[in-house]
Amino acid sequence: MRFLVNVVDDGQAATIGRTASATEAEAAAVDALNERLDRDGSIVLAVGLAAPSDATVVDARGDEPVVRPGPVLDATEYVAGFWVLDLPDAETALRTATEASRACNRKVELRPVL
């Protein structure tokens, strides 16, 4: 089964004067988790994302595409990165999501991939 684990950031880095979202300790913990998941063959994809301010929304449903800078939603929380994991079951996914939340010191959202 495949699962999406979204890392939810609350913008804390900007409020305390850091440009990067993760501290050195958080980055090291995530690297260690990634190494273990990679050894286990669980990682399909793992990435960090640029800040919402770097997003562009494209809506090409009409005759002419509408392009605007910025995120779809203006929110204090946003997805800062994600894993797509291949895991045996939902119980393993929940344990792994718990590890991910601890490693990156952030909330995560766990969702099955359809």
C-alpha cells in the first residue's frame, strides 16, 4: 500500500528569524529517518517544498489560462514537504507517520494513495 505523509509547517521559522524551516537537529533527524526508510525500500519519493510565497496558481479551465503568484489558500499552516511511502499496511503507516512527526518536529498528515 502506498501512503502520502505531508509535513505541516506553521511558519514558525519566519517568526523566529530563520530562513530555513528546519533546525539543524530536525534536519539530521529527518535525514536519519530517510536513510532507514530508504534501506527498508519504503521510500517512493521524499521531497521538501519551497515556501507558499514561491507558488504559482494556474487555472486553465476557461478559454484563457489565469496565472497568479502565490498559494491557492492563504493559511498559516502549509505543506512544507512530503513522503510517498510503500508500506505493508495502515498500522505500519501510522507508526511511520509518528516517527516522521517526531523527526521533523511538526504535525504530519497521513493519507492513503488511491
